[in-house]
Amino acid sequence: MRGSPLALDLDGTLIGCRERHVELAAQLALELGGVSLDRDVFWEHKRNGASTAQSLTRVGVAPELVAEIASAWVGQIEQPQWLERDCLMPEVTEVLAALRTMDVVPFIVTARQDAGAVLRQLGRLGLGALVANTTVVSPFNAAAEKAEALTRIVATGFIGDTELDASAARAAGVPFAAVSSGQRSERFLRSAGVAFVHSHLRSAVARLVRPQWTSLGSA
């Protein structure tokens, strides 16, 4: 395929997953423990690097319930009724369409349990026609498998929203730019050693694909 392959993460980078992550946790905390979860505080802990289990602990869920809720959360987080909560991040369609007019080929490299659900979601959100291909790796070995995927597609850059994305790019020797509008905050990403952190996708793309992006007048 002609063009420079630019890899992009999905959750937290191209689509917003806050509602899915938070509302499922809140529902499970209520059903399994009778606990009313503080949604904003829970998400803030996740944005600052905590796992789902750690976030539950930090909002006051009893230790004997945390493992049960976290396990149920992992088991249900990709069910169709929850995936329907996801939405496109701002300007994603416009940015991907602009890339396709240049000598840049967008690829998705994402960590999910169900590859088929990813493809169905891309179709529902109108992203399938805007990307060249989608690679789905295991969320339980995400950094290593994303690094392998970046190497395989000979990516010229990678855009993601977590420290694991940064680690994958580093392992593959690929330039990385982060967005802080997803699952990790700017403060956390910088504390994890990520050099280039952007508030939105457009500026992250501009970091990796100039001068093409600037000449198009899209930066």
C-alpha cells in the first residue's frame, strides 16, 4: 500500500470511552455491593494512572468487593450494550479524511478482547472507510503486541492516550505523540516520561506528519 503508515490507538484517542468505563463500574458497584460510586472521582483516578481495581479502592469500595467488581467489569466492558456508549472524539472524522488526501495512510492499532466487536463499532461510527486496516491485540499484553504491530506495518508514527501506547512506540522505535483527552491526564502522561502530549488529536497529528499537514492548512 502506498503512503506513510500512521498508527492510531482507538479507545481514548479516536473514540471517547469514559461513559462506558464509568457507568459499567457504577452499575456493578451498586448491583454487587450496594455502593453508590462517585463517577467523577473514579474516572479521575483512572486518568491519573490507576487500574479499575485501584480506582474502586480509592473511592471507598470495600476490599472484599473490589476483586469481584473489577473481574465483572473486565468481563462485561466489551458487551454490545456498553460499546454503544462510546462516541467519536471531536474532529476525528475530519482529521482522518484530511490524512487520506495526503500521502499518509491511517491504521488503527488497539487493545481489545473481541476483534469482531471492534470492526462492528468502527462501522457504526463511520470510521471503517477512513482507515486502511485495523489490528486488534490482547489487552493483557498490550504494549508488547502493539510494538509488534507497529513494526509489522512499518509505522512512521503512533498516536495514543496511555503510557502503554508510549511504551509500545518506544519498543518499536516509532515516534509517539499522546492525546490527554482520553484515559490518561496530561500530568500523568508527562510524569510517565511522555515528551509530546497534546490536548486533542489534530495537534498530535500535526506533530507527526508535518510538513504535509501544515501545507494542507490543517494544523
